Amino acid sequence: MKNVEFYQAEENSILKRAVQWLADIAVVLCLAWFSVYAFGTQVQISGQSMTPCLQAGDVVLMNRLSYDLGSPDRMDVVVFQREDRRANVKRVIGLPGETVQIRQGRIWIDGKELETEPELSRVSLAGLAENPVLLGEDEYFLLGDNRDSSEDSRFANIGNVKREQILGKVWLRVMPLVDLQLIQ
């Protein structure tokens, strides 16, 4: 009788360890899926509109979760979906409720000149922002860092970008590996 009890206890122990092992695997897979979905969506940069920050062919990771929990801030590099369903990467310049204007080659927000790095401050073509652009309660004004070679909010085919068009925040360049870095 002792042998039967010994084998039943051993079988229960093996079954218990197998169930625990499967539960651990399920938890790890769920965490991995969440991490990739929230922080690891890959986006490939096309064109030179974000030079010098990002180059054509760079692969970046987008954080979807940051804007589910908060709102884009000025100077964030974001991925947004255009009306034609293509994803684009640009920098947030104007926030909801603000008035954006480009005059004398400079960006003005609510009548005050935007203070930023020298390479991001000059704008040779004002486009729609030649006249004041009032942003709605859910609209953002986005510009590429390479102001002379960027299709952005200055042009009618992009215009003001609505909050629901913004997919997430670019936070890490992963390719090429030699340029691996956090994006500011």
C-alpha cells in the first residue's frame, strides 16, 4: 500500500510542476506581447524630412502606451496616420488651442517666438502658417526637422493633425545598430 501512495504523490508532484511551468510560460508570453505592442512597434523612416534626428532607412520603435495615458508634448517625435493611411514621423510644434504662425523664418506660438535648437528654428517656407493657424481642442501642428524637405502641417494635404491620428511616440532608434539611441 505504501508503494501506491508513493507513486500517486510523485504523479501529483509532476503534474503540479507541469501546470506551474505552463502558467509561467503563459505569463511570460503575455508580458512579451504587451511589451511589444506598447513599446516596440517598429516604424521605418522614409525620406529626409526628419534629418538630422532620423535618416531615411532608420528603424525606430514607437511607444503606443504613452499617449493612451497622456497627451503629446511640444517637441515630441510622433508617428501619425495621414488621411491616405500612410504612417509619417514628425515633431510636435503646436498644441491644442494654440495659434501657430511662421514669419520672418521663425516659428511663433501664441505671439511668442518658439525657443528651440538653432537647427530646428529656421523655416524658409511658411506655407499655410504664413497666416496664424488656430489649432482646435484636439489638433496638433507637426513639422519635420528638415524644414526645407518636409511635407507637414504647413501644407493642405497634411494640415492640422487630429489627436486620433497620432499613433504613438518615437522613443528609440534600433537600426542601424551603430546609431542605436533614445530619441529626444
